[in-house]
Amino acid sequence: MFPRAGDAVLLAGELDLAVDPALRESVHAALAERGSNVVILDLAGVSFMDAHALGTLLELHDEARAAGRDLHLRNVPAPVRRLLHLTGCTSLTVDG
């Protein structure tokens, strides 16, 4: 599971198939807590993200919406921003 800081889940390293269970577990835990309507994924420590992780983020975004919550990305590294742009993932909210 990834560490937390307030409402933010602090993602780090390479986001790929290998970390899918930890990513899902971390976001599900954040969604299960009462508090803010927004769950923030802080990607400052992410060095790589593949298409599988992107698909997982989109699924988690849909789950958050179904629960009446929002999932926002923060501190998105340039390569990940490029991936989001190239794939047209405009449904993911990027803060900063």
C-alpha cells in the first residue's frame, strides 16, 4: 500500500502491472474514509507510468465518481502528463 498524507495518496516509483494491487488498495482505503469529497493522488515521486496503470486510474476514477467522490491527480511529472495528453484522458482532473 502507498503511504498517505492527509487526503493525498503518495504514489512513487514505477506505476505498472506490478503495483496494481497496492494502487487499488490505497485508493479504495482513501475512498472508504469519511472526509473530503476529493481523493488526491500525488504523483511527485512517480518515475514511470504504463498503459495498464493508466487504465487502473481510469477505473478508480469511475469508482470514485460512483461513490460521489472525485479523484484528482497532483504534481504530475511531465512524462505522465504527456501520456494523459496523448491518450486523451481528459476525465482525470489534474491539479498543478
